[in-house]
Amino acid sequence: MLTDPQSIKIGGTTISLPRVATGKNESEYKSEDGLTELLLSSQYGARTRRVLRANVEKVTADPFIPTQNVKVGMSCYTVFDLPPAGYTAAEQLAVYAGLTELAGASTSAVIKALLGGQS
């Protein structure tokens, strides 16, 4: 289990995320205002699936009725989809490090392209 609380930095602002729930193979951390959530989970079966997920909500102008506000949300997550055996933790970490280095390489060019719809 991770330390409590966790924190995440979004747009230069650090948000504290105290643990609000735990279950079998999962934990949930949430900001005081309820708009930012961190989920960690593991599922076991024919394959092992590990997920780190951030859910973020905000209030913004309704695109159809600009005089009204609506709550919108997005999620960003990392998923490890593994066979039950065959990859050590170090090998899994090496793949993750390579992918995050590619995604974050100085200007985040690959992520910017992806978010722009490129593949």
C-alpha cells in the first residue's frame, strides 16, 4: 500500500490526495474538493492487469449554452497487461521507463502529436 496521502502536480499546482477507500487489490485517493482522484488496482486471471489512473473533473462553460456551467471530466491512465509469469519486475519497469522517456522526451512531442489525433 502506498503512503497516505499521495499528491499529484497538475498545471503547476500540487494536489493532496488522501486515501478514501481500499479494497481487494485496489486503493482510491481523492482530493478534498472531490475533483481529482487517483486509482491503483491489480486484476488477476489469464493475464495480470495493473492500472494507475488519474480522474480529473472541472467546471467549465457549457459549449451549447455558454451562459451555463457544466462539470466535465477526463481520465489518464497507465496499464500494464502481463502474462502471469515471464517478466520480472525489473523488466516491466524497463519497458515503462522506455515508454515514459519516449512520451516525455524534452518537449512531449509524441504525446502532443497523439493528443492532436496523430498515430
